[in-house]
Amino acid sequence: MKIKVLLRGFLVKYFNGEKERVIEVEDGLSARQVVERLGISIEHKSFGFVAVNGMRVMIDDQLKDGDELKVYPRLSGG
């Protein structure tokens, strides 16, 4: 299946500065599995959350062909 992945903030470093890519992965993968395949550790303190097709979802939600996965860093500031 093909999905569009958009990285936000400093996470663009995982795409060599690009903000988005269309990637092909096996059917039935979860958002967690895709994020980890990109080399992003969801256990790292700087990981924030994911959204699929504009809606915040649980990291273990399954993706479908054509989905748009956005990966956000943890927000900080004050």
C-alpha cells in the first residue's frame, strides 16, 4: 500500500530535510510500525503524536492504502 508521510518540526531530518514523502509499505501496518521503520523512536522524549488523515489517532491504529500519516514532535515552550 502507498501512504503519504509528513514529518513536522525537527523530524524532517529523517527525510533529509524534506517534509513529506509517499512511501510503499506492506498492507496492515500500524502507525507505530511505519514510524519505527523511518528510524523514529516513539519512546524518545522528543516524540509527540501522530495523525491520520487530519485526525489524531492512537499509535497502534492500522493504516490503509492512501492514508496520510503526520508525525509530530513533542511541543515545548512556555
